[in-house]
Amino acid sequence: MELLLLLLCCLPCWVSGSSQVQCSADKGTVPVGGSVTMRCKLNSDCNTQDILQVTWRKQSGEFAGTIATSSRSHGQRFLGPYSNRKVRFAEEIQNCSAITIGSVTPGDQGCFQCIFNIYPLGASMGSVCLDITEASISDPKMEINLDSNNDHVISCSATGKPAPKITWNVTRTLEQNPQNYSINHPDQTVTVISNFTHRTLGRIHVTCVVHHPSLSSDIVLSKAIEDSQFFETSNSLSMTSLMIAAIVAAIPILIIIFYVIVHLCMKEHIIHKHLRICTEKYKEKPKVSPDVSDYLKCDEDV
């Protein structure tokens, strides 16, 4: 009778013990230098008191063996090459265990196994695999072309693994939002293209910023764009303004010059007229040699 009661008490945990452990990772592809959290859940009605230990093992890759354990009696331990790594248990709740690996290296490539040691059932396990990619980036460039409407088509592109991210900094408000396109290549690299069309009035500065996990700092590509028609119009207006200003400034000078010329002409005319009258007057009075006093007298008569 006592044996029957014991079996009945263990039956719920026994039945669920036959179910699988479901494991997953927060990202299937992890770049070198990134971090990843792997999580396993035991589909069981067993209490946490029934789980004696959770063991994480690496099944394949450069290292195979136990990397971490968590138990009521010994606590948490990290083993092998992972003892000096940025590894921690991210979650320890009922029927669930999660582990986070930071600063991922190519050696983390492979499958990991999570083992629940359950009393009195024994071990129940599941596995999850990681794909580690070495981050790389190439061919970042920015191009500016004119379309048929003489609008500027501004494009920025970069190829990387994983896909790079492109953002823009422009000194003026864009007339349209940038359009982004992606091209996947057989070597798992991705080319990202971002472009937009802008009608430029004057000069603007356009900056393309490329973000990528492999970069210690973002790549910044910058160019200045000028509208030649705008500057031709501006130069034409400037020349016209200068000509008008020069004419306005010259008018008073021309008036003064004209006044001086007229005054000199009138003065010369008066002098010639005066001399002519004097000459005619002395012709009427025949004298052999008129002296200066005679001319002075002529002046008085006139």
C-alpha cells in the first residue's frame, strides 16, 4: 500500500518527464564580439525541488564538454575555457534555465546541450545551436548624381556581415525620406543601399553614417552639394546690384563734372566776347601803339 502511494505521488512528474526540453537562442546568427542568451525549458509539472542540477554542455566545435552547472548543493560553477569568459546564468526559475555568453568568439560555433537532472526520473535534455559570424564590412561609399530634372540623387552603400546600418545627417530638411535596399550575396554578406532625391537651392552638406559591429567607430562620409543654377542666378543678381550701385554713385560726380564744364565754357565765352568788343573798339580809334592803360580803359568802358 505504501509503495502504491509513492508511485501515485511520483506519477505526474514521471509522465511529464517523458516530454522534451525546448531550447532556443535569442538570435540564431551571432556576430563575433556580440552576446547571446540560450534558454531551455523543461515541459514538466515537477517542482523545483525535484530538479537536482542543471548542466550546460558544448557538444561540438573547438571545445566539447561541460561549461556550466547549477545545483542546490554546489551553486553555480563555470568550467573549462568558459570559466574565464563573460558567461553567466541569466535566468533560474521553475523548470527553466538560461545562460548568456558575452564577447562571442568563433570557437563558440556549434551546439549546446542543456540537461535537467530530475529526481527520481534522471536526465531530461534539449539542445540549441549557434552560428557565429565574423563581422566584416567593405566598400562604404557615397555618390551624388543628377537626374533628368537636374535634381540630386544621393546614394550611400556598404557591404558587410551582418548587414550594416546607414543613417543620414543633412543640413536641410529632406523633401523625401531615404529609401533602403538590401542585396544578399552567396558568402552571407549583405549590401545595403540607401538613397534619396533632393532639389538643392544653394549649398548643403550631406553626411552618410555607416554603423557595423566590426567597427570601433562609425564610418562617416560627407560631401557638400552646390546648385550651379542657383549660384549663376545669384552671381547675375550680384553683378546687376553692383552695376546699379556704381551708377547711383557716379551720378553726383557726373553732375559736378557737368557743372564745372558748363561753368568753364561760359567763362571762356565771356572772356572771348570781352576781347572781341575791346578789339573792335580800338579799331575805330587808330593808334600806333596802344599801351596797357588803353586796355584797362577799354575794360572800364565795357
